[in-house]
Amino acid sequence: MKLLILAIVGALIGWMTNVIAIKLLFRPVKPVHIMGNFLVIQGMIPKRKTEIAKTIGDVVAEELLSIEQIVDDFVEDLDKRRVVSIIKDKVVALADAKMPAMVPSMFKGMILQNIEKIIDENGDQLVVEMAEKLSHEAVKSIDISQMVESKINGYDFKEIERLTLRIAKRELKHIELLGGLIGFAIGLIQGFFVLHLF
């Protein structure tokens, strides 16, 4: 009976220790000063929020989602025929509207047909070149790492806590229970030695 009581006490201590450790990841949000500045207590995540945000931003940009990959996928999936058709319609309409009225309609028709032919023959290449040029500009001007970092830093801390707990709730519960199991095992071992040696 004594052995079981010691094991249960060990389980409670192990479980409570892990519950408190998980809470201390998030709480207290603001630094708590004990005895002046002798001891300052603050949750690990609020204390290192900016550093965590930067690290997550870097990981997302370097490992998960590069702007180059986004642009490459966009260019690859681009319906070039449709883009060429839109460009052709716009250019022909613009040329037709801007052409002087004194140009005979026969010549006007030939000019517009030539424009259409040139666009049909070179359109795909032009679209690829334009997309690559735009993508190069996008790569220079868009910083995914900075965007993610700013977004995380802009979140209210309670929202970050809520999201983290929503994502990792099951795993955190397992950590709490594991603390109880380990505490139970340690309580059994300690109890065995205490009861059998003394």
C-alpha cells in the first residue's frame, strides 16, 4: 500500500510539473520582477516572440516556400494561349483605334492582320519573357521571410497562444500524461528502495 501511495504521489508530481512547464511556455505574458530585478519571470514564447517570428519567417522562406518557386509555378501553370489571345485583342483594338482615318480600310485590314500574325508567331515567347522579367522583379522586391515575421509580430499574443494550443493540444496532453507515467515509475522505484532498504 505504501508503495502504491508513493507511486501515485510521484505520478501527481510528474504530471503537475509538466502542466506547469507547459503553462510557463506562454505565461506570464509580461515580465514579473521578483525582489527588484533579482529574478525576472516571463513565458518563453512571449519573451522570445520576435526571435521566434524571425526564425519561422526564415524557415518558411528558405525551406518551405520560396518566392522563386511560387513564380516558377505561376509561369509554368500560366495559360500562355489565353494570355496571348488577350494581348492580341487589346493590341489590335488599340491599333485600330489609333490608326489615322485617312488609311484606306484595305491597308488597315492588312496592317491589323500582320499585327495579329506577329503576335501569334511570337506571343508565347513574349509571354514567357514578360513573366520571367516580372518574376525577377518580384523576387527582388518580395521578402517572404519578412512578410511572415511581420505577420507573426503583428499577432496579439493571445492569438498566438490560441493557435499554438489548437495545433499542438493533443501532443501537449501527451506530454502531461507522460510526466505522470514517468513520475509513477520513479515513485515506484523510490518507494521500492525506501521500503526495502530502511
